[in-house]
Amino acid sequence: MPAIEQIPFLDLREVNASYGEELTAAIVRVTERGHYVRGPEGEAFEDDYARFIGCRSAVGVGNGFDALHLIFQAYLSLGRLRPGDEVLVPACTHMATILAVKQSGLRPVPVEPDTDSFLMNPSHAEKQLTSNTKAMVVVHLYGQKAIDQRVLDLARIHKLLLIEDNAQAAGCGKPGERTGSLGDAAAHSFYPTKNLGALGDGGAVTTRDPELAQLVRALGNYGSVERDQFQWPGFNSRLDELQAAVLRVKLKRLDLDNERRQTLAARYLAEIKNPQVVLPTVVRDHVWHLFVIRHEKRDQFREALAVQGIGTMVHYPVPPHRQLALADWSKLSLPITEEIHRTVISLPLNTALTDHQQEKIIRAVNQVQV
Ligand SMILES: *Cc1c(COP(=O)(O)O)cnc(C)c1O
């Protein structure tokens, strides 16, 4: 019997090999220049990325978590937020979103998502408002734009700072209306698996507010603007030169990469016809960081696909309010969030996936009955 062809959920080596010599050349250039932190690559990437997102300022930082954390710390320093203020956050998101609020001394307040799109539901958000609510974090979950006019109106009417967690949606939307340029400030992650992935950790803050950008930059450099002068109690969170050089190469192809993701997603949507499978709901621009389907018997379905050599993942199996780290949320009942976490499964969707591999996945998904 021939061995079953294995299709990994994501092969990062393949993804990065596709950039070829240009990526290697960038690494050699930085190595030979001898300038490794806060240098010309970082500056050039910040300019490129600000232009790409359509925002006045981009500041390179250490990772996506720090990007969020620095935004909150900067608003606290500016007096736009005060310790203990309530911040609306999606109940259904990566733990990092919620931890960043908490670690900044603010109070995260979970908001149940829309049942179908899993995105921020402004009606649910409105019910959680109190006189202490001062900000709202919106996550472009799985790569789909989570902001529409209703979300913008809610923030404006209630004078909430609108902060985008754009970790999963780099490049989402047309130029001029991209995610990351829609709120007051946005956090970006360049973790290797993200749509714009570095060869290690990386992140950025984008904003149209130059004062905020300057403060984020200072706080991520020990609170220092001028050498040996420390104006704020900051910490260290910087995008290094190697990662910036890698990101400059990969940014040039990001729109094309996202188009490929959209083509793959369109094919899944058209050709998956298993009545047990619920396909993702698309309501707005989407760059398909993840292709997430639902199945009543998720674990058995995953196992059956694994037997056929197909790697899948679950984003995410345990909801934030069921994590030990958020013990004060353990009594909460968030049925929409719980149902999503119980049933979701992510199929392979990345720029290294071939048409032939996708065909095999679709055939298997359509065949498996559990
Ligand atoms: C990945 C991710 C983060 C954290 O980014 P890191 O670079 O890993 O710190 C935050 N929010 C969301 C939604 C993410 O997917």
C-alpha cells in the first residue's frame, strides 16, 4: 500500500522558502552591516508599513502582545485612560488580547460575538457599557474585518477609544480603508504564522496620532527619547533589524499572498458540500488568516482527517473565561463563545498549499461522516 500523502496544517519552511534569494540577501545585508537594533531596516519598514496600512505612523515593537500593551500604557500616560477603566473586549479571541488589557491595569469586559461571523456585535457591546467604559478592542478574527459603521458609531457616541487587534488581518481591505487604519490605534503581530510573518517575534503599532506614536516608541525603549534620559517608566520592546529586513521583503508580496488565500478560501466555500460541516460566514473583507469550519463532533472529525494525512488545528479549544489565568471570569456564562470553542476546526489554508493538496482536503472533508 502506498504511504498516505501528508498535508501539514502549515509548513513554515515551505512558506519562507518561496521568497528565495531575496530573503537570504536581506539577512546577509543586516549581518554584514553590523547594526542590529533600531537602525535603517526598522526605519524603512516602519515607513513602508505605515504607507501600506494607510496610517500616518507605524512603530515597530517586539510582538503583537506588546503592541496592545504599549497602546494601553501610552493612553494611561497621556491620561486618556485611568487605571481600572473598563475596556470592552471580544469574549472570543486569542488570550493575548485580554491579557494585554489586564496587564495594563485596566478591566477587560467580555462581549459575546455575533453567532455567525464570530465578530464584535455592537448590540451585545452596548449592553456591557457602564460609566466606567472608556475603550473597546475589536479583533479582526481569523482575518475578517470586524469594524463597520455600527461599531464606529458605538465608539463615537460613547466616546470610547477604538483599538484594533490586527494580529490576524494584515492587509485586509482596500488601500485607504485597511484594517489597522480604522480606529484610534492598532496592534499588529508578525509572529511567524501570521499573514505577514517574521522569522521570529515582531509587532507594530499604527496610529494617525503622532503624539501616541511617539509615546509608544519611547515606552518600548525604556521610556527614553533622548539617550540616557528616561522620561517615562517604560520597558524594552523593539523590532530588531533582522526581522525588519525580512518583513520588508515579505510586505512587498503581501497583497498577492492574501489574494492567493482568498482564492483558496473561495474554492473551499464552493466545493465543500458535507451536510455535517458549517462553513464560515463572510460578511466583510477577509484575508483568511484561518479557514475555520464548524462540526458537531469536532474531535472525531479531526481524527478522521488525520487518518487521511490531513493536519488541522483548533483556534481555540478553551475559551478565555475558562482559563485559569482569568479565574475572576470563571463564573461567567458566555454561551455563544462556548459553542464556538466546542465546534471549530481550522483547515489548512496558506500560501504553500498547492491546488492538488487542496483538492485532496476537499475530497476528504466531503467524504468523512462521523
Ligand atoms: C497572535 C495574536 C496576538 C499576539 O501576537 P504575538 O505576536 O504572538 O504576541 C494577539 N491577538 C491576536 C488576535 C492574535 O492572533
